[in-house]
Amino acid sequence: MVKQPARQSPDGGETRAPGRSPGGSEGRTPPGRAQGGSEGNTPARAPDGRTERGRQTREKIADALLALLDEGEAHFSADRVAERAGVSRRLVFHHFADMSQVIDTAITRRLEQLFAQIKPLPTDGPRSARVAAMAEQRARILEWMTPTRLAIMRQDQPSERVEQVTREVYDFARDRLAEIFAVELDRLPADRRADLLNGLDGVTTWGAWYHWRSSGLDTATARRAMETTVHALLATTDTPASASAPTP
């Protein structure tokens, strides 16, 4: 080192991936969201009341599990989730086949909410400003995602949907790095460019963040570690020798 009804982040932000704005990076379509509008020219029919209530209840149950997850709980009984959601145990199993499906739905929902946290980042200008902006956003998102990422790791067999969205999240994050640091990456031949992007990806994703945090670093120190490492990697593009593989 983890999308679909309309979604909001905990602070009410939109789940739309950022597009290019002046000085900002251009994100592709977020994981789990199809591009384009509805099929043909037929307007979408408004859901009936019963369907809408069912959707809202499923979201309420999934959000109850996420709230417990954020509070540090690792195991989720139907009774505990139902109590937190303000519904009956019977209603939980009316909408979900079992607790594994509740967990799967909640994790997928959280992965989708991640995109509300993503804002445009600078793709030009001083390197120090680009690195600082990237590290601040990554640190905040990775810390917020840690309970969910641990929950995924505890699953014996994550669903195909969770695995798909997780993979898309990783790809999306990597693509953004390529945009933010294109100035440095484009100085290198293709093989060295790929190596550097792999390194940048490795130190800015959840695995590195969790290593720093679980080894005792607070969030500010872990963020500085990320910034320092990224600066060191990007500095290899500043000399002519960087264009060739390092001597063993």
C-alpha cells in the first residue's frame, strides 16, 4: 500500500472527480462511475416511494456500520449495526442477505466517498508547492481511509466489487501523480520514467502511510516523511546522470 447512488462525503462534498482548472490537475472519471448520461434520450423515471425508502434504509444501515468502523470497532454484529442505524435486526436482513453483504456495501460506499476528498492540485509552478499540496491531500485521505482499509484486510475474501474499486482507486491515484509531476517525469526516458513513477506511487499510497503511522509517527511527522521522500525521488531528475540507470 481500497463505488451507485448519489453520494456525499462526511463534510457534504460532491463525489465528482476534479476536472482541469487553471493550475489544477485533471482527474479522469472516478472509479465506479460510468461516463456519459442516461441511455438514449429517454428521461430517467423518478423512483417510486417504496423504492426510494428502501434505498435510504440500505444507505442508513451501511452508514451505521461505517460509523462503528470509524470509532474503532473491528467486528460487526447485526444487532449492533441495527441499533446504530435505528432499525430492527429483521429490517437489516430484509435488505441484505447477510452481514458480509452489509460490510461489502459499506466498504464500497466509503471507497466512493473518497472521491469527495479529492480537489484539483497544481501541475506546474514550484516543485515544493506541488509536493506540499499533494502530501497534504494524500495524508488527510489516507488517515481517513485507514479504518476501511483495515476492514478490507480482515475480510477472508473481498467481493469482486470491492477489489475492482480498490484497483481503480490505486490507478486513479497513480494517474494523478503522473499529472502533478509531469515536469520532472518527462525529463526521463520511458523506462526510467516508469521506475520513478513506481517509486512515487509506492511512497504516497496507504501501505507507506500505515507503516509510518503504525511505527509511532504522528500525522504531521508522517506527512513530512512523505514529502521528504518524494522530494528525494524527484531530485534524481535534476542532473544529466538521472537519465541513466544507477550504477550498482
